[in-house]
Amino acid sequence: MTGNKFNEFVEIVKRLRKECPWDREQTNDSIKAATIEEAYEVVESIEKKNYNELKNELGDLLLHVVFHTIIASETDGFAIDDVIDSIREKLIRRHPHVFGEVKVSGPEEVKKNWEEIKLSEGRESVLDGVPEMLPALQRAHRLQEKAAKVGFDWENKEDVWKKVIEEIEEMHEIEKLKSTSSTDQTDEELYTELENEIGDVFFAMVNYARFLDINPENALRRTNSKFISRFKYVEEKIKSLGKKLSESNLKEMDVYWEESKKLI
């Protein structure tokens, strides 16, 4: 029954592609941003533990998988069966401990074998395969994970923390230079250098988070949500006084901000 439902779903999307004016105009390129958006909506429903919404969002994401495939089939000659065959073969090939005779001691060895298999498939670098379009924090985390799997890693988190402090100090040095005239560098050069140093601080912090088994993308997303909730609390309190935010001041807003921290 599941297979029949999937085939019916594919046929519905094919019909939309033929008969709907909007669907006919779309390309893989035109809907790529929407695909990313759908993936993030899946993540949001998971974080909110809204499993009814997760069901709906997974359906939307599945629509994009099928739609992308149908569009591509018109020029590149592959169909949904080819997509399924590709991932089926990949899963079998990269899990020799399940579908073959390889023995593993645990999850870490599985991940190490996974990377070695990917290299044997033609990738030139361990770092290949981390999408350039990933959010920067998430991409930094994945790059560090991949390098660590082949032994390029710090030995302990204390050394990582020292690196964080070192990068912060280097950032402050450039910041001081930027605020004085005691340098031959142009403002543009100093700005670029400061941007690089701030990037190094973030990268070092991502590394430290990794040593604490914290995903930095998840951590920052949680902090963003917390900030939104607390700031909206401040807004509501100011509005309850019959005022606009622009009519308030930092001292007043900070009182309500501290209140929100006790509640949120």
C-alpha cells in the first residue's frame, strides 16, 4: 500500500508539472531556496516537538524531492527510481558492518569507516562534501568533525579554550589598531583583518563547543529564540504603559529585560 501511495503521489506531481502554469515555469534553480526553507521548517517542528506539524513539513520536503527529480528528468534523463536506486546503493555500500562482513566496535568506528569509504568513492579531500551553502557555524562544525575523524584535532578542551582566548586577544589588538592612527594600513585593510580575526574567534568557539558535545548551530538558534521571547516581553510591557519603544529608554527597557530573564 505504501508503494502504491508513493507512486500515486509522484503521478500527482507529474500532473501538476504538466497542467499547472506556475509548476510548469519552475526550474531546479528557481525552487532551491524554497527547498532550504522547507528543510528548516522540518527542523523547527522537531525543536518544538510538534509532531503533527513535522508530519506536514516532511510531506512538503518530500514534494520538493519529487519535484526536483521530475524537473531534472526532463533534461538530465533520470527519474525517481534512479534517485532511490542511488541512495539505496550508497547506504548498502557505506554500511559494510550491516550488509557485509565488516566488524565495528561502536559509532565512532562507523563514522571513521564512512569517511574512508567516501574517499574511496573518488573524493580528493576528507573535507569534500560539506556544502558551501550550509550556515557558517554549522559548516565550521562539520569541517572540524571531518578533520577530527582522521586525527587532526586537539588533544583536550583546555588547549582549545586557550586558543579561544588567543583569538579574542588577537581580535582586540586589531580593533585597537583600527581605532588609532598608529598604522600604515588603510581602513579597508584593517576592516578585512578585523573580519578575519572575528571569524577566527567564531571558529575557535565552534571547536570548543564541539569538545563539549554542543552543536553550535543548535545553541545559537536556541539563544536567538530566547532573545526574541524576552524582547517581545519588553515590547509588551512598554505597550501596556501606552508607549512605543521609541518613547522608552534603555534604563526602562532593561528593567523589563531583567524581569523577562526570570520568566523565560
